Amino acid sequence: MAKKLFFGNLPYSTKDEDLQRAAAEFGTVESATIISDRMSGRSKGFGFVEMSTEEEAKQVVEALNGKEIDGRKWIVSEARPQEERRDRGDRPNRGGRY
């Protein structure tokens, strides 16, 4: 069963391939994705990696969490489910325009 990991405090220059390479030392990477801002396309400084097994995921967390890479201490942990968001249409009108 694949296990999804959260990678935080990443340099904004980090690419999907960088995450892939870092995690691949510990096993098979199913996917690696840096989260980007929709408007600017700039990295938000975090991403997700999906490992093929839970054992490999644990090794990645133990090896990379708190490790300084590119001048930043990476935060690596098990990803939590995304919280459900309210639909933006539920917000009150702020400014008179739609």
C-alpha cells in the first residue's frame, strides 16, 4: 500500500524531480509533486511524495525530517487528509461585486 508524505520548508527553487531524487534513495517513489500557486506558478514551499510501501515511507521520514538541505531544515511527515473547505460561494459579499 502506498504511503503519502508531506515535505515542508522547502526552498522555492525545489522541483518535483528534486523531491523524487531525495526520496528515491529509500525506495520506490510512486509520485512527487511540489505545490504551486495557481496565479503565479511559484512554489508554495511544500510538496508531497508517495512511496510504494509504509516501510520505505518511515525510512524517508527518519532520514530526511529535520535534515538541512539547500540551507533549509526540511519537515517530512506522514501526510494528513486535506480538510474539507467551504465553498467560496458561501462567503458574504465583500465589496459589492461578484
